[in-house]
Amino acid sequence: MFSGIKPKKRAAVLVLLLQVFFVFGQFVPKDPVLFAKARELAQKFIIVDGHVDLPYRLRVQNFRFVKEFTGIPIETHEGDFDFKRARQGGLDAPFMSIYIPASYQTNGGAAALADSLIEMVEYITTTHPDYFTIAKNPNDVILAKKEGKIALPMGMENGAPVEDDLRLVRHFKEKGISYITLTHSKDNKICDSSYDTTQTWKGISPYGFNLLDEMVRQGIMVDISHISDNACHQVFDYVKVPVIASHSSVRKYTPGFERNISDTLLLRLKKNGGVVMINFGTDFLDGEISKFNNQKRNELHQLLLEKKLDKNSEEGKNVIADFTKKYPTLFSDVYMVADHIDHVVRLIGIEHVGLGSDYDGVGDSLPVGLKDVADYPNLLYVLLERGYAEADIEAICYKNLFRVWNQVLEAAE
């Protein structure tokens, strides 16, 4: 298609195509029969998503524990998740992210925030028991599926709430926490973050190794999303159970983005027996699109500075509107998510990949064809189109994660 076009012009043509398709385009399956099969499989198989940020989204939208609150996610136009759309997409077990911002590491209150978010999830299930139920193990998810309910397992995003008391690991386990992401955007007392540059511990701290021991004893999965490469290597060196990356994609398509998993770490993940659960955010999927969007954001910022305009002023808003009309934000697509799955499968095998969308956590950067939890059949369609067997898709949807989850629980017992 691009043969005979000089590199610079080729890049310009690609950007134009991306602008046309990724902004205005929608996912339209070419084969209606195959798409019907994809929708059938989405309802037939359990679909587990490793990371959905509903609790924190509700918190920042001033969730209150009152019966009159209308934001409890049965049916809503807000966010990426509700019961109706989950049912449409076949989602059975979205891991509710108990997200603790890095600021709580220094300002305090991490444990209290974690407890309040867990209580929010409990409140949703007790207020609407016909729709939702807490899940603490794979059997709970299977039972919920049979009863037509959405299971809500929980994972803690950032180990900060454990504070300095390892007894809190058991407390959070009993409350329903099934995995802990060791840190988030900053180094913490446990380990270094992939987003930080200070390398406080050069990997895992002495306290962090004690925490890993206690997580294994309590049957809590170790989540390596967000942690630095050094920390990942030390986790693989130390733990004797499979681990997960609950919402990470592969670095092959985002060079230099340490938040994603490198091929070297994928090979170690294979030996460990773990699972990487693919994140749907555009920045996680396509480094070129991310680079373009960042460049245009910087240009807009510079333009406002040069004109000495406040972005919230009337004139500033007009400048922003004109600029974004000329350079609309680009998005990746469902095919790129399948590319990440393909890469994992080719490199380390079908047994080591799952889904970890980061719905409600990556803002408006979701790809064409996967804009909310109703869209999982679109991804299953692309996998069928690429020749994946039903058993392979079933493994990706839940069996791989269930295997790790059960092994961790068995190790604790």
C-alpha cells in the first residue's frame, strides 16, 4: 500500500488514515456469522477482567452509602461499566480495583481508604444481591455465573494499605482482596515503580520480601503490574507461586515504556507459570499513536503559552477547540489488542495471557471496538478471525487466570 512513498510522506499518510479511522471509525465485523459465534462464546464462557476501576470512579463522583444514590452500576451512561453492559458483553468477573493513589503513601490514610473502597463494593452487592456478589475464589465466580450474577472479586492496586503491619495482609484477605499490585506510580516501602526514576530499592525492599512471604501464606496473588523491571526480576527469583500482571500489555509495541512487559520478562513469566492480562488503553497498545498524541498536547500547551491564554478563558477554549478539530486525538483499536495477545502466544504460549482492560481507569483512551464492557465479543470475533480455537479463547477469557488463582490458594492451604 505504501510502496514507492518516501518515509516522511508515508508517516503523514499513516497519520491521516489514523485520524480518519481511529477517531471517526467504528468496529464493523466483516463476517456476521462469525460475529454471531463470538457473541455466543462471550455468553458461554466465563469472562474475567483483571482490572476495572469502578470503585475509585464512584468515589471521585461523590458516592454515598444511601439507597437513593443512582450511580450504583445497574444501568448508567457514566463510565465504562454497569450490569446491563456487562451482561451484553458477557463479562462475568471484573476484578474491582481497590486503587490507592501514591499520595496516600506519604500523607497517610491508605488503609482507611482501602477499607472504604472495599465497603463500597460490599454495599453494591448487599444493596443489589440479585445483580452482584463478592467473589473470593474461582468457585465463587462459577456459582455467580450459574445464578446470572456479576461476580466482583477484588484486587488492591498499591500495597501501601498494608502500612507497617503484615497482619493487615490477613485482614485484607478476609475482606476479599485476591491480589495486591505491589506499588503504583511511585516507589513505596515495598518496591520500585516503573513510573518512578529514583530506584529507591533497586527492586524490592527488605520489607517487600517479607510482604511477599505473607501474601503467599495468605493466598493472595502477587501482581507485577506497575513495578520496575528490577523488581519484577526479583519477584521471579523469590516467589515459588505463579504471579499475574493484572493490567499490562507488551513492550514490543511501546518501546521504552517500562510499565508494559518486556520479552525478557515474558520469558520469565512463562517459567514462573504466570499470566499477563492485556491492558486496553491506547498508550499501552501503540507507542506511535501515543507519541503523536503527546506531541500535539505539548504543541497546544505551547500555543496557549505563546498567546498568554488561560485554558479556561473563553478565548483559550476557542483556541483549544480549533486545535483539537485540526488534530483530533487518535485511538488504537481492537485489532491491536489482538496483536498483543498474538505476541504473548507466539513467545510463551496460550497458557499465559488474559484480559485486564483497565476500564474506568484509562479515561477516554480506550480503543475503537473496545469502548466499554459491552464490547468483549468484538475481541473474541477478531481472535476467531485469526484462527484461535474455542479452547484457546476459553483459556484467555478465564482458565489461565483461574489456574494461577487456584494454585496460589492451594499453596496457602
